[in-house]
Amino acid sequence: MRARPWQVAVALALAAGGAAALVAVWSAGSRAGDGGARTVVVTMRHSRFEPSVVRVEPGERVRFVLRNTDPIDHEFILGDPAVQRRHEQGRERQHHGDVPGERSVAAGQEAATTYAFPLTLDGQALEFACHLPGHYAYGMHGTARVG
Ligand SMILES: [Cu+2]
């Protein structure tokens, strides 16, 4: 059966509303500790990030709490395409922990990193990804939308 145009419109509106509600929940993190940074929990499960889309404000400091529920190691690398390329090509394959927005998370462990999103990123997006071999290609990446 072919959907009539109004049925398609209703379905799209429902889908958009649902997505907006989810994003709203994700961005409603708590503000405690770490100099007022907002906490956003990102779970690493089955070699995927949950949520895969995070909304942040320009100029906002976000403390990413990274929960790895998998029996294998992962990493969280937040940055622009040049940063992602560098890590994917293996030139920075090491333990991450010192650079803001970059963190290795061992199997079954939790870690955190705080990142300040520059005002200049308003209206843009940064990617976060895991570059352990094969993980990015499998789909282990997400987006931080700024603004
Ligand atoms: Cu991974």
C-alpha cells in the first residue's frame, strides 16, 4: 500500500518530535563540580556511542563521563576532521588522557574528560569517535552539535 502524502507528513512530524525530545533529554545534564561544567554521560555499548548526537552551547564547558560497558577497550576522541584523521591513521595511537576531549576507556571502566567548546564553533559540529582498529568503520562515532 502506498502512503498518502498526509500520512508521510504525520510520520515525519512524529519522528522529528521524538528526536527533538530525545535531544532535549540528552542535553539536560546536571551542572555540578568541575567548575560548573555540564555533565553529559556517553555510554560505549556494542562498539557504539549512546547517545550518538549531543547538543552543546557555544562557549560551554562539558564534562563527558564515558562509560564503557563492553568487554574491550575503547576511546573517545572529540575534535575536528584533522584530529579525527590523525587518530584514524594511527599517528596518535597511544593512551589518551591529557588532551581535553581525548580519553582512553578500558574495558568495563568509566573515565571522564572536560572540553570547552569555543564560541567560534557556533552553528558547527565536532565529531567524537573511537579509532581503535576497525571501530570507526564499524560505526563508533557521533556528533556534538554546537548552538
Ligand atoms: Cu572503540
